[in-house]
Amino acid sequence: MSSIYSFTSSISSISPLTSPRKSFNYNNKYIPIIHSSLQGTVAPSVAEPLLLNAVRGEDVERPPVWLMRQAGRYMKAGTGLQAMHMSALKMLNNTDHGILLDEISIPFKSKSYQIICEKHPSFRERSENVDLVVEISLQPWKVFRPDGVILFSDILTPLSGMNIPFDIVKGKGPVIFNPLRTAEDVDQVREFVPEESVPYVGEALTILRKEVENKAAVLGFVGAPFTLASYVVEGGSSKHFSKIKRLAFSQPKILHALLQKFATSMAKYIQYQADNGAQAVQIFDSWATELSPVDFEEFSLPYLKQIVDTVKQSHPTLPLILYASGSGGLLERLALTGVDVVSLDWSVDMAEGRRRLGPDVAVQGNVDPGVLFGSKEFITNRINDVVKKAGRGKHILNLGHGIVVGTPEENVAHFFEVAKGIRY
């Protein structure tokens, strides 16, 4: 297993470690080095991940932090560890405390996501191979130690098991080979049985849970019914969503039949993920905000609520997070689904979002991903602004959307450094 850095941005908060294997001296400061838990030495256990405690409203010292779309778009071979290496050394220069390292002189050996893509160019191959899923999922964890480790997968992964052939083509995105447009098409859609169709998802989650060891929450995710329906009706990504809206407004019974199949199947998929190690699950309803509020209430809200109600019957303590990009006009309706956390995009002021959602709903977000192209001072100020507006507790610090291609990796390192140094 490759070498791993584990640190918080406030080194002074780290207690000196006992029984060091060996040490090195950095600027006349004694730094113990011990084996990481992934290499066989038992590390101090963590009762519950910070993310779960925060969602449940327990007293936490800082907001947990992770990034949507954690791997792939910015991580290059070696640079992530180098950035963290320099950051760690910079902090060590200002502290007398120890930091958990594993052979600081050994370079990061795990392949970057981009290198894996060169060897395995098919997205489906990468996302349906247990070893690759685990390796890619753990890449950000090994380098940045986020408080949430999300499964590497795609919201369309269940489609093949529902008799909807698809692929994800580089440069083009999702392609549905036989778009669904008629009642006969919908009749051919099978109910999803995850144990049979995606056993690799369960295997990967089980391994991730073992590897992360409760030092962070393992996150699963699914697509919401309307968003999945949008892809399979449109035939892939869309700008205007004219095909699914035509179906919704001219033959709503057909769309409702499709949405019901997705709702039943995604509830089962969440339960399956939870049974195999996921400690929280995020529901992506990315395209629900293409609907007007009245249409959201007909074609999205009932099915989201059905999923939440079904899952809560079998897994009452499983945190469910709902994300819909551009959701400023629907926040109150998102809360009606019964989810534990609403993830805000950056178009909503965090303080305003808090007020509109009320005290019972936790929030996630909502730094603009573009902020990570700014200076380190700018990034720091925006993080602090979001955390201040979110207030203490029931907040997961995140971006308001997935991380953007070309984001400087050293800025990602700085984002985590600042986030982990925050204290309420």
C-alpha cells in the first residue's frame, strides 16, 4: 500500500503519538513516524465519523469536509502528495507536536486517476471493476483525508440491470442506445436487483469501509427518478429537455410509470449500499431544477419522498443527502422530501438557505467550485464566509457542485488545510 499523509490543518490539535517506530528531525523538532493503519498497525479507533455526528446535530468542533467529484478531474500523478508534503512540512515548521506520517521520504506510488484512464479508457470498466473502484475512491482519501469518502461510480450504473443499455463515451458523456419514449418501452424496464446486477458495488463499499476504518464516512450515491428518466428519455445529456417535457406534458402516465420503477429500484439500491458499508447516501436530482415548482411537485417530489420513506423504514438512522444543482427556487420543496441534508449550490447564499430550510435540516456546501481557481487568501476568505453563514453544527462543508477540470491541485490541498483548521 502506498504511503499516506494524515494530518489536520491545525497541527497544534494533534496529540503526540506514542510508541513511534522511528523519528526524523525537522528544524530541530522531534517528529515521530508510525506505520499507517493500512499497513498493519492498529491506529486509534474513532467511534463515529465526524460527518455523521455533524448531520445528527451532535456537538462537533468543526464542520466535516469533502468534495463532490473528488477524483479524476484534477489529480495528477504525484502532484497531490507533493502539494500536501510541502503543506505538511510548512506546518511542521511551526509546531512542536507530532504528525502521523508514513515514511515522509517515500514518494506517493499510487497511480493517478488520469494514468488509470490511459490503461482503462472505458469509464464503465473503471467503475465496474472492484479493484479499480476501490483504488480510485481512495485516491483523495490518501492525499487529502476528507471527512467523506464517496464511492467511485455513476448514477447510470443501475441502468444495465434494468434492461436499459447505455455507455459513457469520452468527450460525449452518457449515451442511451434505445431511448424510452412509449408505454411499450417502459414495460420492458425491469426492476433493479442490485445483488444480481452490481455486486461489485457492494464489494467495493465493504472494502472501502474496512480501509477507511471510521476515520471518515463512506458515502454511497444514487440518481433520483426524474434525473434518471431525463437521461433515458432524452437519450443522454440535454440542453433543453424537450423530449422528457413533451412526454411529461402530453403523456404523463407513461412518465409516471417510468418514475415509479426508478423510485422502487433506487430505494432498493440505497438499502443495498447501506447494507454493504455506506454510512450515508447522496441522492443526485441534478435535472429536477429544469422543472417549474408545480411540475417538480408532480414529477420529482413524490418519488423522492417515496424513496426516503422506504429507506427510513429499514435504515432509520442512515443520513440521506439530496443535491439538485440550481435549486434556489425549490429549497423549501427539497426539504419536504424528508432527507436529512440538503446540499446547496453556490447560487444560494448559505445564510439564506439555512433560514429557508429551517433548523431541522442539515446543509451541505456551498463554495463556488470556481473559487478554487483564486488565490489562497481568496479561497480562505470564501471558506470562512460559508462556515460563518452556516453557523455551528449540522453543516457539511463542500463545494456547490463537482470540482472543475483544471482546478489547481495545490488549491485543493489548501482548501482542505483551511477547512480542517476551522474551529467553532
